[in-house]
Amino acid sequence: MGADPVVGVTGDRLVGVAIVDDHPVVVEGVRAWLASEPRLTVLATGDDPDEVLRAAPDADVVLLDLRLHGRMALDKLAELSATGRRVVVYSEHTDPGTMLAALDAGAVAFLAKHEGREHCVATVLAAASDRPYVPPALAGAMVGDPRPDRPMLSDKEREALLLWFQSMSKASVARRMRISEHTVKQYVDRARIKYTRAGRPAATKAALLARAIEDGLVRPEEIGIYRSQATHDRPTP
Amino acid sequence: MSADLGASAERIRTRKVRIPGPPGPADGSTPPEPAVLAAPAAVAHASDRGARIVAVAIALAWHVAIGLPAVLAMRTQFTAPTVVLGGWILVAVTGAVAGVRLLRGAPLPPWPLAGLLLAVDAAVFAAVGERQLFAAANWVWGTLGWFFVLALWGRRVSGLVALLTTHALIALAAVLAHGPGAADLARYTMYVYGTFSLPVAVFVGSAVIVGLARERAAAAAAMHTLAAERAAAERSRQERRDRLALVGAAAGRVLGELAAGEVDPDDPEAQRRCVLAAARLRRLIAESDDVPDPLLHELRAAADLAERNGLPIDLIAIGTPPPLPVQIRRRLADPLTGLLADARGWARLTVVSGPDEVVVSLVTPDREGPDATGPPPGEHDDGPVQHLYERDGDIRWAQTRWLG
């Protein structure tokens, strides 16, 4: 429900995906989800990020289970993101602190394991083209971010995140806010782009930001100072 | 998944054992810490009250039982009997008032009282005459030190020592004025020692006893708190284990039947059981009562009830609600828990809290038919809480929002 169709983002080329998870049954489940989308192909799977990426050096997107062999793989995530690997973190650990830490470390997106096939496919497709995708659980973490240095979101961006988190339906959010679904997505994505400035710099964050500017989602001058966002509340065309 | 779940439960358990504070009362309206801190203070207060009664009793008993008969017997022998007797009456009245006020916990201002006592001291020494200087009839020797104790109760001992020293100097002046012999000076020294030692001992002793009582009570209270915490942590751990066992068994049964081919994955009933088991497992992983927040507690109770009735429900709380008055909590939770009872299919209950905003939302699938129990659609305010309810054909969406 509510997942966005991602249209023509990668042209005709297949998107190669690597899956890193230490539970074979989950790997098989995710593989089955991704198989439903013809633009995606799984190149390698395994429980060790380095081995998986040696097997599939050209993978466009890495789906990484954040908890590998009982350890949170945040440092590995940061290392991969710094080198420009598009990592989509997926985990059943959906406490907001963990999700925000994953964004700070450079994850392109965070997906809760229970969020299902539609969100998984949409997230991977968006990540492959350096575009943001915010599943509801991540929207909740962003809207409830208690950190004093959190990115400054506009009222509309906050409201869109909150309602998306609550309802998991962009159509319902659009009706409630009396705007189009497209605009709802813009508010949510713009909030996500502001998060590219939180935490340490990473190549993936720069790529997200560059693509957002290219797409006209944000203007470069909007990204410099978050405080000014409160006054720029209209969606970019 | 099962290994992760185990690890997660372990993590939560370890966190639970380290809960910093004792568990709050069910409605959480009063934080528990003050009660814990109050216990040692109450014990210290009781102990101090005992010492005060002793000090007041000594001062007044000495003044009346020993001072008064001697003064009355020797009243003709004084240089100025009116001054000696008047001083006695003045100190008796002032001492009684000071004693009563001290026992009621509202002592008279110490330094004016001390000044009055010293003035009486000097007047009596001047009026008592040479022959009665060291006799029992010179009541200021024996009595005044105890009234100093009453005047300066609860203050530092140095004040008492200063008063007693002044008292000794006044006495010395009186002794020297009469041209004393060696025996007089020896007697003077003895008297000064006598007037110093007992009041100072009682004064210091009572302070030490009160301090010890407070410490012991604090230690006992800390141990009780620790024991209560341990019991609460143990209980919640046990509850969690029981729930995990229950939920795990239910999930295991469905999986077992699916694996054995006894149940068809296409069977809607089997799918419903899977969804319910997954929702329960998810909640078990996500929820913990580490923060004993009453609003979340109420919502969890409502979610538990709905879940027992077979409704797969997600309850996701982000942030910790600030302490809210019970009326606000009711206005936030009640409309949604009411709707939850009527929900079919699935439900998603979310709470997003910040220091000055709490938003609770319930989303369930919209059903055909008249809305028997739902509130009127639209937005309205219930005091400081905003209510919103709408059906859009896909979902029913109720939201309550408090803005601080």
C-alpha cells in the first residue's frame, strides 16, 4: 500500500542488487520480492559484505541487514557509503535512534523488514538512481527526531512525514492535506534530502543531494541554511 | 529471524535490569523519587523531635525544680531581689514560649532570644550579691546554658560555644568585681566547666544522633528501592518471557502446520493466523516498558485487548511523552481505544511525542455500512486536545493531538 511507482529511472539497464543477510530464509524472501520486478536482478547474496561485493563488484544497490551475526554493522555501513556504495539498510530493529544513525552513516534508505515487498522494490529502484525513498517507519523516525542539531524541516514537510508515518497511504495523506500525491512525495523527499547534511559526509549523500538538485526537488541555496526552510514552504515545480 | 528475536529479547532484558528508577504507580502521576527521599528525612525528623523534647524538658525542669526553690528561699539575701526574681520569671516565660515553638517546628528567632538571655544573665549576676554568687540561688549558673541550647537548636555548635563563653565572661566580671580569693577562682573554673560540658554534649550528641538516623534510614530506603526495582525488573522480564513463549508457540504452530502441509498457504484463515503471529512478534520486539509512561501504558493495554480478540495491530511509539495531566491523557487515548474495539482487519496505532506535542493516530481499514460507533467525521477541539476523524473509503483515520 502506498508505495510509489518509480518510472523510467534507470533506462533499460537492469539494476544489480547484492543482498547481505545472515539468515538464508530472509535472503530467499527478499530475492523473491525483488524477482517480482523485472528491472531488478540479484547478483550475489551472503552474510559477509566484503565477500558479497567481491562476487558482485558492479552491484548498483546493496541491501544490508544491519544486524549481522549479532553485531550492528554501522561501521561497515559507513565504510561502504564513504566509497559511494548505495546501501539500503533493512532491519527489524526499527527504533528511531538506529534508523537515524543509519542515515547519518550514509545509508541511502532505511527499510523496516516488515514493510514488505512494495516498499522494498520501490526503495531499491529509487536508490539505484540516487533518489530518496522514505518508507513510513523512517518517516516516523525523522518526524520524531529529538536531536538538537536535527535538520530544520518546514511545517508542511513535518506534517507530510507525520501523516505518511501514521497512515502508510500517500493517497490518504494527499486527501487530508488537500494537495496532490505528487506534492506529498515532494515534501517527504525534501525532508529526506535535508538529512543528507546530518552526520559525516559520504559519497552517497552527495549523490542524493546532487540528484535532488538536478531533479529540481531542492534549490542549492535551500540546502545551505536549514533555518530558512521554514519560510520556503511551497513545493518546487 | 528467530536468532535475531532471541538477541533482541536478550538486549531488552539486560536493559530492563538496569532501570534507573523504581517503577512508578499505575497512573504515573507522582514521580516516585520524592517518597524515597522523604523516608530518611522523616526518620531524622522523628529522631530530632525526641531530642528537642529532651532539651526542653531539661531546661524547664531545671529552671523550675532547682532554680525556683533556691531563689525563693534566698530572696531576702540578694542585693536586688526583684531583679533576680524578675529575671527568673522572664526566662521562665520566654523559655516556655521558645520550647513550645521549637516543638512545633517554628522556633523563635535565635539571636534576639540569645541577646535577651545574656541581658538577664548580666543583670542577675549584678543583682545576686557576693554571698549568693556561687550558691544555687544564682540560678543563671545552672539554667541559662540549657536555654541557650533551645535558642540555637539545629544551628552550628560554634554559636552555642560563643554564647556560653560570653556567659562565662559575664560571670568572671561579677566574680572579679567582688575581689575574689583563690578558692573563688577555683569554684568559678568548676562552674564554667559544668555549665559548658552538659549543654554542649547534649547539643552535639543530638545532632550526631539525628545525622546517624538519617543515614541509616537513607541506607534502608535505598535497599528497599533496590529490592523493589529488582522485583519489578524480574516481573517484567518474566512477563516478557511468558509472552514470548506464548507468541512463539503460536507462530511455531502455524509454521509447523504450513511446513507439514496440513495448512494451505492460500487459505485466508492460515494467512490471517500468520499475519496475527507476525504482528505479535513485531510488537514484542518493538515494545518495552523501559519508560513507564502512563499514556503508552494505556494504549498498550488497549492494543493487547484488541490483539487478544484476534486483530493484528501495530503499536509504534516514537519519543517519550512529557508528563501529562490525566484529563489530557484521557482525551488523547479514549477516542482511539473506543474505535479500536470496533476495528476489523488490521490496525495501526502510532504515537509521536516531543516535549510540547503528542500526536496519537489510529488507522484501520474502512468498512462498508453505517458507522455505528464512530464519532462524527471532521475536526473538533476538546480543550487543549485536537480530535480528527475521517473515512476516505480506504482507511478510517482517527487522530488526537495535544499541543503544549
